[in-house]
Amino acid sequence: MKRVNEIRPDCPKCGNVHTVKHGKQVTIKGKFQRHQCTECGATFYDKEKREVK
């Protein structure tokens, strides 16, 4: 179930609006939520740093 206040980005490869969480990406700049497109399978992470538990 998708939470009302939860924002998931569109797929940068195909533009699909249906994405799912797919782990976390840890970089020098911080932790980022990874996402996966349900249409093309591409994985990507939020460009904005968000609080990831």
C-alpha cells in the first residue's frame, strides 16, 4: 500500500509513474532511496537526499 505522503519518482528511462522501492544507495553525500521501474526494470535513486532509515 502506498502512503499518501510518500513521493516516488517517475522512471528517468521510460517515464513510467509506477515504481517500487528497491533498497538504499549509500554515497559520500549520504543515503538515498533506490527505486525500480515496474515497466522497464531500470533501477535508479532519488536525486534529492531524503531521510532513509
